[in-house]
Amino acid sequence: MRDTDEPGSQLKKSLSWWDLTVFGVSVVIGAGIFTITASTAGDLAGPAISVSFVMAAIACALAALCYAEFASTVPVAGSAYTFGYATFGEFLAWVLGWDLILEFAVGAATVAKGWSSYLGTVFGFSGGEVEIGGLTVDWGALIIVGGITALLVVGTKISSRVSAVITAIKVAVVLLVIVVGFFYVKSSNFSPFIPPAKASESGGKSVESTLFALITGGGDSSYGWYGLLAAASIVFFAFIGFDVVATTAEETKNPRRDVPRGILGSLAIVTVLYVLVTIVVTGMVNYKDLSTDAGDGSAKNLAYAFGQNGITWAEKVIAIGALAGLTTVVMVLMLGQSRVLFAMSRDGLLPRGLAKTSRFGTPARIQIIIGVLVAVVAAFFPINKLEEMVNVGTLFAFVVVSAGVIVLRRRRPDLQRGFTVPLMPVIPVLAIAACVWLMLNLSALTWIRFVVWMIVGIVIYFLYSMRHSMVGRRARGEVPDTVEHPSADTST
């Protein structure tokens, strides 16, 4: 917290609880609400997809309580990375920071490509791609990433205002979809609510099977209880991003009060909207017609469900809502990524020169670097099936943060806390159990990729970060300890 007053690397405090709530809602409500609901219902859970969303929301809510206490106690940029540093030390902090790079950077690149495809739907062309010399370039992704990068460099407050306007548009679209869709819901489509399990062609022994199914011998199946659990782990992707609110704690005027409000308020709003949308989509169309293998090969999304009921105008409206939704998702994911890397650079785990703020009070150097990297990945590389990679990384961070709340309560009971997790330690333990449960229901292939990513990060830590760490250099007497400034008290 003393390091936040270091000259030249101070972030401007300009955000209120309303700004944080808008950030939370804007990043969580993306294209997922328009697409993932239908496809996951058709392929895995059937009408019980609403239960899968509730299960994922409960896990997020439990973890959100832990994030709220941490952010109100240690209002420093970096989210889970900073919280891990405060409780478990530098090595695990680096692991969490590396993990958050996976969540934010891969997530932003994936969403940018989705934005490009919806751009074509809204304006009536095939999509935002062009072939140059045999190389496919996604120019739509370049446009959105470039525009968002420029906006974030100029300032966090203006980004919040733009995000608020776009968020209002997409929430209006979601509410319109819910209201109109309810008039076309048929009770017969909810039976059976949990369809009987259907075994896969692989016999359930492939790396695409969930880890839990392989451990218990349940195999790889759609529908039934295994399908319901697997769906909960997939739709968790739709909730990813609420923890970004915690990364803006250092830029919040009253972090001890406003950060918990922003985290919990945004999560409550999106959970209600998600559950209502799942009820609408599975009530409008039989779950079998939403399966990827069903019908004429059309994309099985919310627009498809409305088209099957003769509401043809809905496709354009939903596409506009999805385009707006994806815009703010890219914005907030890139914002969160820059704050994590800013904190890691200020701590010396990445080059310290990156931890310099511009005249706008933003980490412009880091923001531009992130913009270039995300743009290159989104524009030139195909990104398929990486949602689960983002899920496992986020869930891992949730587990560590939930455990960290227990540790910090015991080690530093004297710290001023603007918000405290109720029923300690029951809530954090339940959060850990729920997140581990969702992780087990991700595919074995996802776990393999995650382990490889972590090994690469650990190698980088021992080759560079450990030797350049500010904590380590201070301990070795290479640099003086940080001087405590009178203004370092952030309790007001």
C-alpha cells in the first residue's frame, strides 16, 4: 500500500461504486448471454441449463464475498495477484499474476474475434476478415482492440462513461428479449427438465471427457447429471470478469466501501438476467433443436430460438446487443490486464520501467503493449475452444483468494476492513469447494493445457522475476526500503 504513493507510478483516484458496478455488469454481460445459453442447453444440460447457471452463480457469489473483503482491506491494483502477495508471498503471487494473464489476455482476444463476426451481422456483410497474400487478417478485431486501447490510455473515468452508455444499450436489448420471449414460452419444452444421459461416441475415455467423469467412471456423456455439472463449468465463462472490479481498487475514491458494492451489485444483476434468459430460450424451443448436431447447421443461439418462433426482427436486435456487449467486455478485460501487469511491474517481477503512469494517470506503456499483443493474437491466429482455459485459470485464482481471506484474518486481524465475509471460515471454505468442483468438471485436455501454461510461467519466474523482485532486492540491501508517506493511509 505504501508503494502506491511512489512518484511517477500513481494511479488517479476517480471511480465511484456506480462506476465499478457498471464495469462489472459491462464485462460479465457479453455475447455469452446471447450464444452460450442456447448451445450449452442443446448439447449438455437441456432445460436444466438454468440450474447450471445458478450453480455457477453460487460459486461466483461465494468467491465474490472473499474478493470484496480483500479489495476493501488492501485497495491496491492487481486483484488476485496483489491479494496472493499479501498472504502467501511472492512465488504464489507470480503464479496468480501469470494465471490472470491467461484469463484477461486470452479472453480479450477471443471476445475481439467474436466482436468482428457480429460486426458483419449488424452491417450485412460476411464478417471482419480479409485475405492478404494468403494470410487471413481479422481487421474487425484490429479496429475494436485499437479503439479500446486508445480509450483506456486517455483515462479510466472516460472509459467508465463510454462503458456506461454501451452497457445501457445491451441491458435494454436483454430486457427486450426477456419480455418478448416470455410470450412464446411453451411449458411442454421444459419436459423432461433433466434429460436422460446420452453416452458419447468415444465411450467416455477421451481427453475431451471431464476430469470428474474420468475419475468416477461416469464417462463422457451429454445430459443427465454429468451433463448438468459439465454445463455449469462451461457457463461459468459467462460470469468471468466480475473480479476485474477488484483490479480498480487503487483508482476508487472510497475503496473500502465502494469496491464490495461494485462486486456484489454487478454479480446480483447479471445472475438475475442470465437465469431469465435461460428460461426464455429453453421455453421457446425444444432443447433437442438447440443441439449443435440438430437442424440445418445454423448457429444455435438466442436469435435462432426467436427465428423458430417467427420473430425475424430479433436477429438484428440481438446482434446489436451482442456487438455492444462485446465492446465493453474487451474494454474491461484489457483494463484488468493492464492493472495486473502494472502491479507486477511495480513489484519488479516484470521490468520496472513499465510501471510508469502517463499524464492521464494511466499505465499507458503497459496498455499499449497489451493492445498490440491482443490485436496480433486476435487478428492473425485462430482461437478455438479456449473458453475452458480461461475458466480453469479463473477458478484457480478464486480458490487462492478464498483461502487467502482465512489466512489474512489470522495473520493480520488488526487491519481495517471495509467489508468482512460473514460466517468465517464457512463461506471461504464453501467457495473453495465450489470452485474446485467446477474445475473437476472441465475437460482433461483443458487441465493439460493449464499445467503447461503454468510450467512456462514458473520457468520465467526463476529465470527473471525472482532476481529482479523489489521485495528480494530490499531484503538483500540492494535498494532502500520504501519510505512511508503520510498520504499512504487510504482509509478515507
